[in-house]
Amino acid sequence: MFSKTLDNKRYHALNYFYQNKFGQKVCKISLNGNFSCPNYQNNKGCIFCSLTGSGEFAGDKRDSLEVQFQKIQNMMQKKWPDSLYIGYFQANTNTYAPLDVLKEKYETILKMPKVVGLNIATRSDAISDEVLDYLEELSHQTFLTIELGLQSIHAKTLKLINRGHDLQNFENMVKKLQKRKINIVVHIINGLPYETKEDMLETVKYLNQLHIDGIKIHMLYIIKNTTLAKMYEEKPFPILTKEEYIDIVCEQLALLNENIVIHRITGDPKKEDLITPSWLLKKFCVLNDIDKEMKKRNYYQGIKSS
């Protein structure tokens, strides 16, 4: 059995990582800090980004951060009454504000009961040196994780999705965060328009070489009121089938170094917003089928890592 799991997964599961680090269950509470995004303001945003800034399951920005936290905590306590918590600033670009604003928002959550850390989702082109210095200070006070969106390493894809920065910008920021010993999780998307399976595997191979701490693997889905939806309507492009997606994820997991924590391996759209693919709505079926395919191939994370 793969050693870095609590539930017979064949990959380095997040539950195992938290249990090993904190000695008990840890839950993430997704928050909306009412941030904006420099790419949206300057470049009309990434083509897949929703009106919520990809924070569909974050709290309601009309509520204070304390209220958002408490509402979600109340739900989680029913299932995990003894859990610790990590505040997850999810929606939009959560370092894109003046330093005093960031301090106020982050430290509001750190004062909440049983909070042991923060996850901050952001972009590699939206962390100033001043903010980097503050994040380094913060990392000495709590378990801090910076989540960087990359999506793909391929220049043609980054241009197509209107990402707004290049691979070198991303790599430079990873090195700056690593120099400060800050935990890094990277987001990638499988199934971006016109990418091949090999393109997606190359993205994972590249991230292996960067020695990142964690990864979130998403499936591209098309939701209403996005540039991507308009593009798909005008000129439909191939969307991965569930079988194709599972095949790619299994190969990616086999390539990833076993020390990289797997934070996510599928997408999670809201039914009322989704255009395609509908198979993503059965999240637990997708997760179970990945488990079954890993077992069928006799794969575990890192078996193909060099």
C-alpha cells in the first residue's frame, strides 16, 4: 500500500498530509475577501474565469469575513466537531491589494478559534516584494500556503487563455517564495483548448523539477457568462471525456514526485452554471474511477518519477 495515505489512496492525499502535520482532522474554509484581479482589470481576465473569480464555493462577499467563516464552520462542525481549520482565501487574486488591507483580512481569520493556517490563492504577477516580505513574516506565525495559478506551461495555451503572464514570471515567483521557505501549491488545468495529452504531461514534468509542495489538478469545464463559453459556442473544440481525463490524471500522478501533496484531482462546477462536461457533476464517481484505474494499472504516485 502507498505509505502517504489514510484511506488506501495511491497518491499523497491532503488528508494524510494534514493528519501527519497537525495530528488531527483539518478542514479548509473557503472565503471571499472581495478582492479584484489585475488580469481582469488590465486584460479582461482569463477566458475560463467566472463572475465570482473562480470562487463558486467561497463565502458570500456581502458577509464579513468573520460571518463567512462562522457560517461554514457551523456546517463543518456537524461532521467534524473536533476539527482544526485553515482559512482559504479563494476568490479572485488574494494578494492584489494594499499591504494594510491584506494584513487586516488575513489577521482577521488568524484570530478565529482553532485556525492553524492560511491558504492564499493568487497569481505570480500579483505579489510585490513588500507583500513577499510580509508573507515571510506570516509564515513564521502560522502554516502559510500560497496557491499559484499556472494552468499550463505552454506559451500558445497561455496566450489563448489570456493568462496575462508567461512561464518565466511564474518560475521567478516560485523561486522567490521558496527562498523564503513558503509552502507552494500550483493549480493546473487538464483539457485546455487544443492541448494534447503529452502537453498536459509535460506541465507535470516541469513542476516536478521545480520541487513544489502541492498541486491542484482541475478539469476544464465551461460555465455560463465566460469568454470561454462564447468561444465554445462560436467554434466548438474537443472536451475531454471522463475516460480520457482519468487516463491523463493517472499518468500525471505516476509522474509526480511522491512528496508533492495532491490537493485536488478534479473540477467542481455548480450545476446551474455548467455548460459542459456534465460528467464532472458526479465528483465522487470521478474520484472513485481514478482510484480504480490507478489500482488496475498498478500505479502509485511517483512510480514514473525520475
